[in-house]
Amino acid sequence: MQQYPAMIYGYLRFPAKPATTDPEIHRLKTAGCVKIFKDIGPFTKEGSFDGRDAALAVLEEGDTLILQRLSNFAYSLTELLEFFGALSEKKAVIISLEEGFNSTIPIKPFSVAALLREVDRAIASERMNAYYAEAQRMGKKATKRSILSSDDKIKALEMMERMDTKDVAKIFKVNPATLTGYKRERDGPMRKRLTNVEKEEARTLLKKLTIEEVAVRYPGVRLETIQKLKDQT
């Protein structure tokens, strides 16, 4: 079987057509990319990722894909992690210039967590910018809207249990209605009764997780219900 040398590819994404892509392309070529894929368009779930998909299709074992930044590669953190898994199965290498990430270099668990939080916030920011750009394109006035990262959402909900919603909103620079919506989404429209098995399971989880982290595992169950279980343990 003929062996081919490993290839180095690059990927870029722009929310709108830039005046020039020369600086970004030069940076990737300097990093050794022989072919560069790119996408231009709004950072939305329905947006085009044809360039990214084409890059994934050509990657083979031992090849390297260099990104401008990790947050440009997927619409959500979950989707990004799925791509990482697929690339790992292909034994391909992924590098991000912006974050200095290289999948061949082991990093400590807490550094991984910090990186994922950073990427999660960056993705949320990209989606926010896409929202405002789309509203402007359609001639509509964009209402104040913010998308918190998953990590910040949990922190905000925890703080709302002991602080006024308006004060928490100022800390996270979002509209109080946004936080109220998150709380309503977490608590659910209806009160759900836990089965005896679920109660025992929740009590076990409460020994190592916070009330909020346990509550999200049981959609529709009020936070007060989980609090009572904690008080009983």
C-alpha cells in the first residue's frame, strides 16, 4: 500500500466578506498550510459551513488542520467537541493559532476546562454578533439580547438564589429578563414529582454536586425540591 506524506490544511471563517483576507491567509501559509478552506457568512445554525466540511472530508491519518481560532469552527461547544472526537478517530492533528492549542501536546485537566470556558464564551459572542448583523441586514432594530455561556449561566442561576436578579444582571451585563428566562427554563412550567429512586439518586449526587447542578438533571423539578433533599441528607 502506497504511503503519502502527511498534509497540512488551514481553515478560516468570516462573518461577512472582508476587504481582504491576505493577513489571515499569510498567517496560515506561514504555519505550513498547503491548502486553505474558508467560509464566509453569518455565524448561525443555518449558516454555511461548506468549507469546514470540505476540510474534514480530505483529512486523513496524520494530516493536520490549522484553525484561525477554535470558536470559528463550530456553532456550539457540543458540536466542536464532536468534531474533536471525529478528528481523533482519524488520528488527525488540530491546531488553533489564536488559543495556541495543539492536540498533540498534553495539557492539564484544569487547563482544558479553562480553554473550553474561553471557547464557549467566544462562541456565544460570535452568535450574538450574528444576531445583531442579521437584524441590521433586515432593517430591524435589535433588542438587547445576550447569550451566556453554559458555565456563566450556571453561575448566574446560583447567584440569583442569594442576590437580587437585577444585581446579578449587572454583573453579567445582561437584561434581567434574560436571567428570568433562564430560571424559568430550568425550573420548567410544571412541578414534577421525583420518584423514590430519583430522590435517592439526587441525594447521592448532592454529596458531590451543587443544588443547581443536580437540579438541571431533573427538568421540571423545582429548585426548592432539591434543596429539601439536601437538607434531609
